[in-house]
Amino acid sequence: MKVLVTGGAGYIGSTATSILLDRGYGVTVLDDCSTGHAESVDARATFINGSILDAATVRKALAGVEAVLHFTAKSLVGESVTKPEIYWNTNVNGSRILLEEMRTLGVKRLVFSSTAATYGEPKEIPITENSQTKPTNPYGASKLAVDYMITSEAVAHGLAAISLRYFNVAGAHKSARGWLTEKHDPETHLIPNILRASAEKPLKIFGTDWPTADGTCIRDYIHVVDLIDAHIAALDAAQPGTHEIINLGSGGGYSVKEVIAAAQSSVGHAIPADIAPRRAGDPAVLIADISKAKSILKWEPTRDIQAMVSDTWESFH
Ligand SMILES: NC(=O)c1ccc[n+]([C@@H]2O[C@H](COP(=O)([O-])OP(=O)(O)OC[C@H]3O[C@@H](n4cnc5c(N)ncnc54)[C@H](O)[C@@H]3O)[C@@H](O)[C@H]2O)c1
């Protein structure tokens, strides 16, 4: 099967591309390298360096394709508050153009990168796919809008679609061509920031007075390779005329202090850290209920926080 990977020069999309190729899929990558990196695209893939906002380019990228893994997005929460227009354009309009071109060309299978940010402040833990969706920033709202768009496309036009709501993706993938890892700029994710902390630039821990056992926030982390395994299962599981929404996490959580402890055991020295005030809008605990992923995708995460930290550490050296 030939698959279009949108955003295939990014952290998660480049990992998906490499693993799909290893498993015998054909892959076309569409990416404008605005936050991704051309050198991360596996040389075996057909690479179209262009924007998802250009319908003619999207049409070209869909040639001969049977399914799409749609990773393209802007995904910085803070930037989405100050420049929401970028998020409505790339995330929502880009997805609209993709769906339109898929419909025109008869490409009927889609797996979309949704996010835990669609839920906002949780009323219950763990978060299920039926939990309230009340995003607290334009990034989460734009992803929720795309989820609605995909549901209506499936109902009206028979698309087979699955949205995967990722919690915190971490870790790195050692491909035959070298490590594929997080190269975000700015980097807002905890594990790379822990591993890059130094005496000159210590890690900031945002609050140690949360209602958790050690006072720091708890998040659910999933290894990027487990995440891609779930995408490949989703490609097979998607049913015509149906849009399933499925959480992807580990189903458990780690506090910021626990992630730091895991990192210290990988790097063999203390992580320099300062305590900063809480950030507005940060929930104390975010943990996914992953029972739907287990039952529909016949999938389970297999890599723990230590693997996520040590793979990232190795990929940085
Ligand atoms: N990393 C996480 O923890 C996480 C969590 C939840 C959801 N997600 C979602 O997963 C997806 C991938 O995230 P990532 O961490 O790999 O981000 P990333 O920024 O590394 O990858 C996104 C890719 O999309 C490309 N892109 C952006 N605008 C484009 C455009 N107009 N046309 C073509 N390409 C364009 C970028 O160049 C980049 O390569 C995103 O949709 C993100 O919202 C990520």
C-alpha cells in the first residue's frame, strides 16, 4: 500500500515514514519544512517539499496513494494564543484542502494526529474519548475543529477515518540511517529540555505545590515508536463511513520529578533545575484511558519512561 505522510519531515512524521518503509509500504512525504527538516526524510520516500495549503501540490502528493497519515500542523500552544490565525490556516484550512483533494481523487482512508489538548482541563481522570472537549487554547480548538470536519466527511462521503488523540509523545527511533528525534525550535517538551538543562540554563519546574504526591504535574508519556505502531494498526482498522476517535498514551502518568529521576539515571548526573511559579492553564494531572486503543487497534504500548529518556539521550549524542 502507498501512503501519503503529511508532515513527514517532522519529529513524528519522519519516524512514521522510516517505519512504514521498513514494513514494506510505499511512502510519499509532503512537508514545507517550516518546522521540520528535509534531512529527516528517509531517502527511500518520494519527497514533495511544498505546502499543504496549495491544492495543486496536495493533488500531486496524492498520486497513487491509498491512505493518508496526516501529521502536518502547527503545534505550539503559546504561539497559538498570540498568532491564532496561523493555527486556523495550517491546521484547519490545510486539513480542509487535504480532505477535498482526497475526495476528488477517491483516496478513502485517513489517520489524523489529534491531541489531548482537545479535552482542555479534565473533569475526570483518566480521560476517555467521551470526556468533555473544551480546549483552553487555539491549538486544541483547531484540532477539535478538524476532528468535527473529519466526522462529517466520513458520514457524508464514506471516508474511513481514525483520529488518534496523543498525550505526550517522547523518545526517539534508531533507524538504519541513524536516529530520528525531536528537533523542535523552540523546544517545549519536557524530556528534551531536561536532557539539555545545564548550570547556565537550568530546567524550569513550573510549580511544586500541585495536588499530587510530590507536588509536580503528572503527564502521560508515549514512546514515538509505540505511537507509530498504533498508526499502522489504525490504517487497517479504519472502516468506511466511520470516524473513530482514539486516545494514545500509556494509560499511566509520571510527575515532572519522576521524569527528572529517570533522566538522572540515564545521564549519570544531577539535572540542574529551578522552581518557577505554576503556568496558567496547566492542569495538575493528564492521564489517558487507553482501553479503546487496546480493543479497536489490538495495540498496547511496550516502552516505558526509562526507554523514552535513554533513547532521547542517545539520539542527542
Ligand atoms: N509531539 C507531541 O507530543 C504531540 C502531541 C499531540 C499531538 N501532536 C501532533 O502530532 C503531529 C506531529 O507533531 P510533531 O511533534 O512531529 O511536530 P513537527 O513540527 O515536528 O511536525 C510537523 C510537520 O508539519 C510540517 N508543516 C507545517 N506546516 C506545513 C504546511 N503548511 N505544509 C506542509 N507541511 C507543513 C512541518 O514542517 C513539520 O515537519 C502534529 O499534528 C501535532 O499537533 C504531537
